[in-house]
Amino acid sequence: MNGKTVDLFPGGNTSKGFYSFYRYILGQEEARRIICIKGGPGTGKSSLMKKIGAYFNEKGYDIEYHHCSSDNNSLDGVVIKGLNIAILDGTAPHVVDPVNPGAVDEILNMGDCWNEEGFKKYRKNIIDTNKEIGKTFKRAYRFFAAAKAVHDDLSNYNSEALNPAKLNKLKEELKDKIFTTPIGGYGTERHLFATAFTPAGIVTFVEGIVSGYEKVYVLNGGPGTGKSDVLDFISKEALKRGLDVQFFHDPLIPERIEHIFIPELNTALITSNEINKIKFEGNQIYMDNLLNSYSISKNREEIKFDMEMFYELLNKGLKTIASAKALHDHLETYFIPNMDFDKINKVTEKVISKLLKYEEEYLKEKQL
């Protein structure tokens, strides 16, 4: 029987550029093995990870698929839960190098599977295309930064209308509903993205992540309506009680939280917001009820202007990301003809054989 699968983003294209949470994919202390794959575009890194994920999923293991925000159909990592094994794309922009070589980490070089001579005539093309890709991403990030500036203005209108007493009352009510255990110890944190700006537009995996959670609270509202304050308050309360918390960050403003999950309580607090625009099932909380309606009404025209400008800039950034993906696809055409796919298949088989040995060790440990 197949195990469960979940899709995530370990990094994102944000208003602050590329933002990485790779260190949270699998910690060094808990990892049995972390394999860092090196190699250019089109060298089979994502395909290898997909094959290994599918293989161990069929064996009954739960699998995390960590997607690339610059190509959401490709993988940046795969985690085999239970075995505590991760395979990661270690190339730019999310460079991953061994932290504890041999003890935990190792490098898998896909460059061993290419014909180096075949690249010589494409040297200048590869260098020029890489430069163009870098420039295009920087342009997209400028559009996202401009969208964030407008977003800040929009947030100010809402935050000025927010009733602090009502917000505090909501936080305390949620705390009483969610927690029964006293304060003691400190839980662990894990930070990733559930939503990302991709060449396919805004892609979110939160519906798959939240499926199976028994208690789901949905915070509905635009920027500045207090959603982040509620998430920050509840997450700190959970951590103070020794509960582990999974944080999913905002794709526009990466230091801000979009959703939190508390697995031990089977509880999730998720936001329906101006970016994901999803109407989730669960206990609905409407943050607009905390706003002064007169304050919102008198600024209605400016709020409308900001909202239109925000989406115009955001969509321009998304289109620019799609342009970068087209350049990346072109870059792959220089690599694919020079790859030895028989070698790649053999490398995949070799990696699976190695992981099966780790599985043997794991099963022996369970019996002890």
C-alpha cells in the first residue's frame, strides 16, 4: 500500500529575491542521509528524485516532494519520511553543500553522466543565457518589490481601521479553544512555503497539506487585517507548550507567516488572502469584522487603486518569471543532447540500492 505524499516549496521568488528555507527540509540531527545532487539544467536531477520518491512511496513510505518555485513541475528535493533520507538539488540559486560530509551528507555529481567535449561549441551560448536568466529574475524581483510597496500602503489602510481590543479578544478565544496543556518546554519550528510565485502563476499546495487535519481555522481577510498577528500569537503559545509548529511563509513577504500547522493537536490555522484567493473549508473567521467600517469607507477609492496597482505589478512579475523559465528551457537544450541517459539510469539504480541498505539498517534498529 502506497504511503502518503505531500507537496511543498522549500524556496520562493519573493519581494526580497530568492528566499530559501532549505535548511528546514531535513535537519542534520535527524537525518540518516542527505544526498546533494550537482549538475546543470536538463541533467536528470528532478527525474531522479521523482523516480526515487515514487519507488519508496510504493513501498509504503510517506514522501515529501519539494518543488522548485522557478519551475513548479520540477523538484528541488525529496524526503523519504521514516527513513529520514533527503535528496536535494544542490545547484544555484539554492546552493546546498555537505555540512557533515560522510557522516550525514554526500555529493552526487550528475556531471559524470555528460559528454564534456560536447559542451565546447556551446560555451558562449551557455554563459550568455545564464547571464540573461539572472537579469530576468532580478527584473521580476523588482516588480515583486514594487508590488510589496503598494501592498504596504494597502495594509496601512486596514491596520489603521483595525480594532486592537477585538483582535486581542479573538486571539484569547482561539487560544482557549486550541490549547488545553499548560506551558512547559519548547517545541521545534519548521519553515517552508506552501504558496509560490512560479512560471505557471501563483501555485499553492496548502489544500493538500491541510487535508486530514481535524481542526481547521480559516482566517479570511486582506493585508493588514490582523491575520499575521493571530498566527504569530498562536504559534508562540504552541511552542511554549512544547508543541512542534510548521510555519508556511508568505510568498510576497517571506518573513511573514501565511499558515501554521500544529500536528500534535491535529490543528491548522490557514489564511484565505489576497494572494492565494482560496475559499477553504473549516471554522471561518472574518477579519473584516475587526475593522472600523467608516475608516474603510472613506478610503475606499484609494484602497481600490492600491488593489488594482498591486495585481498589475504582481502579474508583471509573474510574467517575467515565465520569461526566465523560457530561457532556462532553452539552456537545457545545450545539456540534454550531451547527457548519457543510460548512465543516468544506472546512477538512479545505484542510489536506490544504497538507500535500500539504509532501509535495512532502519528496520534492524526498529527490532531492537
